[in-house]
Amino acid sequence: MEKSIETIWKEGFLKKDALIAPKINDIYNKKSIDIVEKFKRMYRFNIIAIVLFAFILLPITMVTDMVYMGIPMFFLFMTITYYAIQFKNKLEKINKNTNSYDYLKTFDNWTKEMRSFNVKFSRFLYPYVFLSLFAGFWLGGLGKPVQGEQLVTYLLGEFPNMIVVFGFPLILLLGSLFIVILLAIIGPKIGEWDLKIGYGRILKRLDSLLLDMEELRTSY
């Protein structure tokens, strides 16, 4: 049976020769355990939620004739899940046989690596989502007339001089290209904002706790 962090963290992060050290060590060990375990629960829940959403979304898009959006989005969610599990495995491998401060520093480095990856991944994530939505609306359902072609036929009837490139109105191509480039540029900012919504409070607590522990380590 795997030992709990409470059992492993017998040694405090402050020197034991300070009279107040045992009490402070105990307080900060408990705070550290609370942050780590809460983050792990949140991370596991998010992975499960992503997988469930992927398997719910796919059949819904088939029923609503948006399967060309559903399939790429399903693979996107599975890709996100794969990388999330890789990071989860790295988190589980962090050495607990150390004091709470050293563990939290390693955990903090892990969160920074995870956040950096997610922000960079967002540069491709949001353009991919937009293109998937576009494909879903343009192509329609399996075995049915392509909705986009019907739209082009209608537009050509209304605007016979409209420029069409590879079956797409030029203005639509340029507009889509602009949106893709824009999402690629602001994607990292959106990804950072998304992480703050999900984990911002607990990461702030982690930063504050580490700062307090570092100050205490220099004081005793």
C-alpha cells in the first residue's frame, strides 16, 4: 500500500533546533498536503470531464448533421487527454521522500511546465477548433448535399460577379484566413486565461505558500 504524504513528510522544512519549528513544520505540512491533493483531484476531474464530453459530443454531432465537426473535435479532445495523462504521470512520479518545501518546489516547477505547454498548444488549438466548426457547417451531414455548395449557388445568384476560388467565395476565404491567423496570435493568451479560470486560485495559494516558507527558511 502506497504511503500517504503525511507518513512520508516526517522531516520538516525548518531545522528542528528552533523551538517553534515543530509547530510551524506541522502547519505548513498540512497546508502543503491540502494544496497538492486538491490540485490532483481537480486535474483528474478535468481529464475525466474532457473524455466524457468527447464521447457525448460525437453522437450529438452525428444526429445534428455536424459530424465533420464532431470527428475532428473528438480527436482533438483525445489528443488533449493524452498529453494531460502524460503530465499526470509526471506529477505522480515527483519524489515525496523529501520535506514539504522541496516537494512543493518540484510541484511548482511541474505546474510551470504544464502551463507553458498548454499556452503553446493553444496557438494551434483555437485555429483547429475554428476550422472544425467551419467544416461542420460547410459540409453538413454524411451522405447529404454539401451545405456550403448550396450557399455558394445562392450567393452567385444574388452576386453573379462574386469571385470564387476552389469553390469558395474569395471574401469567405480571406475572412477565414484572417480569423485563423488571429486565433494563432491570441491563442496563447486565451489558453493562459483558460488556465487561470480553472487553476488560478490554487496556483496563487501555491505561490503564496512557497513565498512564506522561503521567508521562514531564511529566518530560522
